[in-house]
Amino acid sequence: MTITVINTLDAKEQFADLITRVSHKKERIILTRRGKEIAAIIPLEDLELLQESQDKHDLTNAMEALKEARNIGTITLDQLKEEVGF
């Protein structure tokens, strides 16, 4: 998969072409401003994979938290507020 780096001013002028390259050629575009990478334009499939990966990570974290809660117990919201001085 091709990765192209382009500054935002040039990207603005070439926006339609960049979208075509991303959607049809599955190219990834990194946008820069003042030489610093600030954003990316990626194929929708890449975004879907990223979201799926994050969902799996969140599910793993939730399962680990549930296990921990079962093992060491939980506290009420009022107890938590008291602990943190809220």
C-alpha cells in the first residue's frame, strides 16, 4: 500500500484527486502543516479495521476489569467519591 505525504495547502488544491487515489487505489495520505504530520486520509476499509481492533481492545479491557472486580471486589459510587475527595 502506498503512503504519500503532502502538505495541507497542496492537498486542498488536489483534494478530489487525493480522494480518488484513496478510495480506488487504496493509497494512504499523510497531511502535514509546517512540516509536522497532523492527519491522514485513509481508505474506509482501513478505518473499519482500526475500529474493529479498538472494539476488541475495549472488550478485552472490560473483561479484565470484570475479572478484577470479581477477584478483589467493588466499591459504591459514594465510597469512590469519598476516596477521591469529591
